Amino acid sequence: MAATLRVLQPGFLHYRQLSCSAVAYRKIIKGPDIELKERLWQLEFHQKEKGIVYDKKPFRITIKAGKKYLWCACGQSKSQPMCDGTHLNTQLKIKLKCLVFKAPETKEVWLCNCKQSRNPPFCDGTHRSEEVQQAIKD
């Protein structure tokens, strides 16, 4: 989504094209203090790429209210499904970063381990697809 914002600088009045996500755009318009309901869990995640398939099945975890979690999006963390910072190794040239989310309530959830979910970090059943099943052979 692209938005045109009026930017005032001393002696100038011009328009600048900004590229941002729909969520960030709504935050600009509504103000940063308003919490968006559809992003109650996720703090920031605007990556379009998917990580490598780590496992064919999701990971069940009980998350605690108010605690911040870092879900591995690249699929290369050694402490799956959570991030261990492997993506920070410059020699691996990983473009993906972890997804940071804060739990609004204590709840048992299923986190995606195939890294192909359309609703990260939560499992949406994408691991049942033929493509994911063929990615990892038992």
C-alpha cells in the first residue's frame, strides 16, 4: 500500500510517496496509541518470504499473558519454534527476521513449524500440503 503524505519543511511544502503496510498506514492515520484488534498478538511482521521447512507438524505451547515471544521465521534456529538469533549470522545470508509477538492472555496455542503458514506464528494447516510433506522426508 502506498500513501501520499504532506511533509512540511522550512520554506517547502511538498508531497512524498511512502510505501508501508496497511497496518502501519492505519497507525499513521489513527495515531500510534490506538491498538488495532487484528494485530493484538503480533507487534511487527511484514515479511513476504517464507523460511525453510523445519518440521511437518506444529508445536503446542502454553504462552503466558504479557510475555514477549520471538518466533523463528527463517526455519534455521536450533531452538525451534523460537528464535535463537541464527539469522544474525552474516555468513548464512538470511534475510528473514524473527516474528515478535506479545501474548494478551495465557493460552495454549499451536505454533507453525513448517514456516509456510499464512497466519504466522500460528499453524493454519499448511503443513498438510504435498509441498511441505515432500520437503522433509522421514
